[in-house]
Amino acid sequence: MPELPELEVVREVLQRRIVGQTITSVEVIPPGGPIVARDLTHAGFEAALTGAILTALARRGKYLVFTLQAATAPLFLVLNPKLTGRLQLASPAEKHKAKTWAIFTLSGGSQVRYLDQKQMGQLYLTQTLESIPDYVAMGPEALEISLEEFRQRLKPYRGEIKGVLTRGEFVAGIGNAYADEILWEAHLYPYRKRTQLTPQEVERLYRAMRSTLLESIEKVRTEMQERIELKPRDFLAVHMKTGQPCPRCGTPISLVGANQRITNFCRKCQPGGLIRGM
């Protein structure tokens, strides 16, 4: 799933490459296109977007928000890529990649294409962001929250700390992969209960969240460059590195598959007890 570091770099590239351009045509490709393209305006997805000017682009959590000036009123095109959604910058002559569901041709001559191997993501066309599922419920941005606010927002949660980190209503932008990385950086066992964390550990978690995300943005920026369809993650320390040596101590990285989610961690650097039922 694209998370804060990948989407922040995608935003930077698109901000530089396409903001200010006009959408000259839109193609939603059947049979899967209508599944991912959701027109909440009821004005027609292709018709409403054709001729609109892209005036701004923002990232909010794990969403990308395109602000458009259409003929009649401002519109928002909001991408929630979920597990496998990707955007691609391409020339019109370039062959379509498999599972391309929507193509936006721009006045500058390039195209933005939406790819999704499992058709789980959505492109919402709307006049109000409040109509996007789960959008309003998001907490503050993970890189904009203060330590004190982080402490206060943690207090209502009592469950496993990894699960708390990935809840968008707690902080926005962190998913499964970067939660593993943050907890490894903080030397915290993913299945520790929030109520078991000391004030010092909470501060360590906050510092690890910031440093991990900021360093990852830099690494993604270097590896992705203009190829926004890529998901560079070879640099990650533990996530999807099962059996490989921990970069810090050399212990083989452990894998736990619980609640239909892969968790990777180092049992030496992140000590913890057995997991009930496993």
C-alpha cells in the first residue's frame, strides 16, 4: 500500500509536472474502470473533468487531492490508492501497462494514468471533501503533530501499538510497512499494549516516527525520481525482510501473520512475549 513517503514524493513530482495544465480528455477503461472511478457529482466523470484546469495538488494522509477549476464550479478529484493503486506519467504513444483503468490527457502533452492490479483503490470526483469515505475522520498528519499532542491522542487507545499507529484517526499517513519500520527504529515490540508503554517509550516512538518518515521520503525521492508508478522499498530495515539479518544486530528478521496483516520485527531489538493463540 502506498503510504506517506511514497505519496509525498508522488505529490512533489505531479506538483512540478502537471499543476496549471488543463485536462483535455478523460478515458475510463472498461470493464474495471467504473469500479475505481466514482462520480459523486452525478454530472458524468469524463464530462465533468474534460476542460477542467488543475489548480492545486495536496496529500492528506494516504489520499492525493487534485483541486480543479471546472466550467461551472471547483471540483476535487481524490485518489485513495489502497493496496495496489498507482499513478503513472506517460506519453500518449507509450503502451498501456496492464490493469490501467483511467487515463487523463493534459494540455502539456503528457498523460496521467491510474493503474491498479486488484481494483481496490478509488478515484472520487466530488464538490466537497466531506463526501469522501473516511476522509473527515482522519487525524493530524504524522509529520505535523507535536510530541504533546501525540501523547494526548494516544491516551484513549488501549490495544497493540502497531494497530494504533496504523489507525488513520490517530495520525494520518502510516500503514503496515512504515509501522514496522517505526517500531523497529523505536526498539518497540509491535504487540505491546499502548497501556504498557512508559512516557520515555512514547517519546521514543514519536521521535522514531518522525525520523523514519523523513528519512524514507528522502530515499524514495532518490529512487523514484519521475517514475511515480514505482514503489521503492528495498531500503526498508525489516518490513518484508523475513529471515534476513537485522541491520542493527544481525538477528534474522521474524514474521508474524496476524489479523490478515504481515508484521516483521527483530526479536532481539524489539523483545516481547508470545502472542496469544499463535
